[in-house]
Amino acid sequence: MVADHQTRWLDVIRSALVTATAPLYVVTDQPYAATEILLGYVRLHQDNLSMRQQLLTLSLEAQRAHALFEENERLRALLGSSSRVEGRVLFAEVIGIVPDPTARSLILGKGDLHGVFEGQPVLDSDGLMGQVVEVGRHSSRVLLITDPTHVTPVLVNRNDYRALLHGTGDAARLELRHVPETADVRVDDLLVTSGLDGRFPSGYPVAVVYSVELEPGEPFLSIRARPLAQLERSRHLGLVARPEAGVLPDMLLTVPPAGTTAGEDEAGP
Amino acid sequence: MKFPDTLVIWSTLLLALLLTAVRLPVGTPEILAWLRPEWGAIVLLYWVMAVPQQVGMLTAWVLGLLVDSLTGTLLGLHALGFVLVAFVGLSMYERLRMYSLFQQALIVFVAIALARLLGFWADVLTRGATWTPMVLLPALTSALLWPPAFTLLRALRRRFRIA
């Protein structure tokens, strides 16, 4: 156990074991998969209509976004900063949910063979879900952002204030820890990934703040946020491919390493 | 035709693993997740008690590793717990066979509670878990499940003439 916790020697064994045990999840997930398919037939027509509308709206937005992206790239080039390369997205289906009340993780139906790697960010259509922590041949394990051991470096979208978002084990609650009472964080603030960890791509929505309280006698604010991704419901997820080399070192040169100072750094410009 | 004993035993252990992986629909109350019995430990304890010369610490360890992989816990956490359960079973299987189902269930509770506490302790060290009496709930539900599980597994053992 010490070897597993402190070192990476057992990764090979873990990976082999998850390859062996993931099929069990496929079996136990069958009732849910079947319900999904049946419901799918019932709602087919309705779903089709609403998806057409959604497709139209999104493609209109995509046209606009494309123009903005081009403009952004030109401006970045003018500023001399590195260009943001958006990685390819790999789609995977959830084949199992780990039934442990103290941990939050999922099993995905894609693994090593499909190019999944450890540390890969996982998103759904609404926001960040988590990251891959174990990769088997045909399956992988995803640690969700709500797991008590997961920490996501985020920015407050409104003012670029940097902080660390901790999971709590509660599916509907995340916490910003070590934020001083002078910090400008309000209810309804959107938290997005900062990308400073070099693991999650920057700018993806993660959570919305729903309560900010100062408890008497406590040095830090108690800030709670609700995850945006449908952590318990989404079945089809996107895995973002590794960001192109060059993005990370450049960022590390220009930005002080916020991740190492436990989020107690001052507010951004 | 007689099936090999190992095959039958591992089939039941596989079934226990499957039950471990079953999840409840989204939206069921949290408490139900805590009530989940330690299926692996129940089945393991039965076989240790019934055929201690065939099922022992090694089986317990392998089964525990599989459960660790299944639940994503620290590799060895369930393995150690299950080895402990098997040890309890091995050290008193002769007495266990004499006990009534109720007395056996009591031992099941103690053995699984010990394993859970061991696992919880590892969780505290590695993930900073906080104590809640819920940690012991699976031991309780496992003990309650012991009589039916015992009856079923004994019927199976007699059917396949494992001794």
C-alpha cells in the first residue's frame, strides 16, 4: 500500500488489474444502458427536433467563434505570446460508476488502445468532469473533480483571481480553500480552469459559486461552488488530447507558479 | 459430471465482485451507498470456514486486490482487510462450524468491522478521511446477510460436492 501511495512502481499492475476488472462494470451497467436505449426510442422524435435546433444554434455560434479565434490568434501573434492550440477531442462512453460513497470516480470504455493517457482532462458538454488516473487496455478510470482528493486550479472568470478548487466527496459541492477575506469572490461567479497546472487546458468552465461566507474566527472565507458538468448523468464524455508542446514552458516562464503556493497569491491584474 | 472445486468457488467470488460493482440509480439517498455489504468478504468467509484447505489467505489477497482495482482504492487496502477476514476464519473455523447462524453472524460482524477499520485507517493516512460511524455500516449489513448467504452457499457446496 505504501508502494502504491508513494511511488509509481505499481502503475503497470494497476493498469493490468483495471483491464481485468472493468468488464465487470460493463455487466452491471447493462440495466442502465438498456433503460437508456428504451427511453431513447420513446423520445426519438422529440430529441431529434431539439437536436436539430441545437445544431443550428451551435453552428451559428461556431462561425462567430471561428472568426474570434482567428482574431485572437492574430492579436496573440502581435503580443508575441504563444498561440493556444486546442487539442483534438476523443469521445468516450461511461461504462461504470464506482459505487463508493467516499470517492468519486467513473470507468470509461476507452483505454490505452484508443490513445487515452494518464492525466488526460475529461469534459462533458457543460464543463470539466475530471481527469484520467488509471489506464487499462480498453478502459480507464476517471477521478471526478468532486472526489475529496481532487484539486483543480481555477480562475474567477470575472477578475482572473487564482484559487484552488477542492472536491468534497459531495456530488453537488466544491470548495475554494485558503481564500483570504479580502479576496473579491462573489456568489454567481463563474470559475474556469486556469491551465496553470499544465494538465487542464485553460478557460473551460468548472463551477459556479453559490455561497460565500466568513465564519467568525476563521482566517479564510468559506466559499462553496456547484460543479457545472453533469457529473452524475453524462454518459458521453470528451477527452482532450495533450496540448501541443511549447504551450506549457512558455506559460511557466510568464506566470509565477501559482499551484505551489496553495492559492494564497494575490488577485490578478 | 463434477466441476472442479476451484471453478465453482471462483464463480461465487466473481458473483461477489459483480455485486460489488453494481451501482444504484442516480438520485438514491447517500445512506444506501453506505449500507452496501462487503460481498467479497461474506463469500470469502464462507469458503474459508467450509473448505479451509482450499481457500485461504492467498485467495483472500487476490480477491482483495481485484476489489481494490474495482473500487479504485489504494492497491492493497481491501487485500489486507480480506486477509484479516480470512485469518479470523482460518483461526476459528472449527468452532465457527459448531456455532448457530446467529453466533456466526456476530463473528462476521467483528471480522468485517476489523477489516473496515483497517481500511479506514489507511484512508485517513492517504486521503485524510474523517471518521463517521457509517464506516461500520457495511459490517452490520454483511452480518444481517450472513444467514441467507450461508444457506445458499452451503446448498451450492453440497450440490457440487465440495469438501
